[in-house]
Amino acid sequence: MRHLSLLLTSLAACTGLHAQNFPSKPIRFVVPFAAGGPSDISARNIAPRMTELLGASIVVDNRGGASGFIGAEIVAKALPDGYTVLVGTASITSINMVVYLKRPYDTLRDFQPLTPLMSTATLLVVHPSMPSRNVKDLVTLAKSRPDLAMASGGTGSILHLALELLNTQAGTKITHVPYKGAGPAVIDLIGGQINGMFVDLPVISPYVKSGKVRAISVASPRRSAYFPDVPTTTESGYPGVQVSNVYSLLLPAKTPRDIVMKLHDATAKTMATPDVRDKFTSVGADPLILSPEEFTVFIRKDIEVWAAVAKASGVKVDQ
């Protein structure tokens, strides 16, 4: 017992020492989607300020593909030393848990939730060449055009579920076209290769303002302050099509508490920095910081919410 006590004391001292020295090398932010999407934008918005606060550079590493599983698995299997951080979404933390029959990680088992960064509303947008000016127009068009196709950031993603909710409620069969992230999907939407998509407001707002895409609805119970003229899906007759997203940071499970809190403190201070906060709010995002404990509770509840949505829409993926 004496030897065991000495061993535990030694391990505790080592853990404290590691935490004191953290960070002593670059930190990697793994974005499980292609560049240009809101996850990527979020990571790049906070990286410079967090680099200043932590005294170590932050490298943004895009590992898109397989609906975010590739990047998420990298972090789930990384050493729990604080140097590998996952930039998560509702798809990564919650939806994958209830949509995919097989998955390489379990959110609450394999990750230590750190904090959300922002929450976002979701817009339903179409290419300007489309005749649809509102959801009713789109539904009517979809019932007469079986070739109508809409994009998402990946099969089983939150944007995919939004489309399936619309198909279920409206009785349409709009074809789903998955991409390796919202960024590439938006590029094809602007180019006219795809008819429309549900997409997070921050990533699409510049293109709505410039007229490169047309917003026909916001998938929330209230209109967005950023686009007050765009009606909600509830106003449009589809109250069940309500989708919002939360972007966040997660660490591998068993990351030492001191390191978790050091990263949390740096993240909170970064999001409180006026110019960083302005970068988020200027495109329609709502900054959001929670403690690791609060965020863990949030994820548990979010999984329950999306389990109900997946059941109602019938979306299940067996990869």
C-alpha cells in the first residue's frame, strides 16, 4: 500500500507538471470537414488570439470526409494531452450518435467536451435561377420536378436531416446530394450545379447579401435579426422544420483537468475579445460559452432531441 501511495503521488505530480508546462508545442485543431465551411471559419477566427494567449501556435488541420468521422476519430484516438482538439458540430457531437448504425467513436465516452463557440440559425437557400421565392413555391416545384436536388455537408448531417424533415412534412422527394462539408456544397450552389440547400447562416450570409444565392426561409421559430425579411419555416407552414447548429471544441477523453481548464480559459477570453466576437456576430452567429460540465449536459440533451428527429424522419445510415 505504501508503494501504491507513492506511485499515485508521483503520477499526480507528473500530471501537474505537464499541466504547468502546457503548451510547449503547437496545438492542432482538427476540423472534420473541408475548408470554407463554418467549422473551418470558426477555427481560423479563434486561432490567432488563442495563440497569443497560450503562447503556442495553433494549426488548423482539415480532415473532411465520411460525414466528419475521419477527423473525429483522429481526435478520439489521440493522446489526451491537450495538443489535439476537435472542432465539433451538432452532427459530430449528437446526430452521428443517432443516425449511424456503426460509428468509430461515442461522443460521451471518447471525448471531453470543452465548450461551444457559437450557435447558428439555418437558412433554406436556392440558386437565383430558381423560380422559387418561398417554401410554398419550392414545394410546388419539387412535386413537378423529380430531378430537383439539394446539397448538404454530408450524409446524416444536420443539414441533411433538415432536408429530410422538409421532404417528410411537405410530401416531396427532393434528392439529397452529400458533400464533404458545407464549403464545397456552397461553391457548387453558387455555380448553379445544385438547386439549393439548408445551410448555417454564418457561412451563407455573405452570398445572400451579394445576391449570389436567394434565402427563402429560416428554419427557426423566430425570424433572424440578420435577415428580418426572410420568413420562418413556421410562417411558411412547416413548423416541424426547425434546425439550429452549435459549433464547439472537444478534447480526447481523460485529458487532465488542469489542461482542460487552461484551454477553456483561453477559449473564453478569445471569444470575449471584441474583434473576435465581431467576426462571429457580423455573419450572423451567436457566440456561446459554457463550462465543460454544462456543455456535457447540453450534449446529452441534444442527443435525445436528435434521436426523436431521426426517428420521425426515418434517417438511418449503415456505413
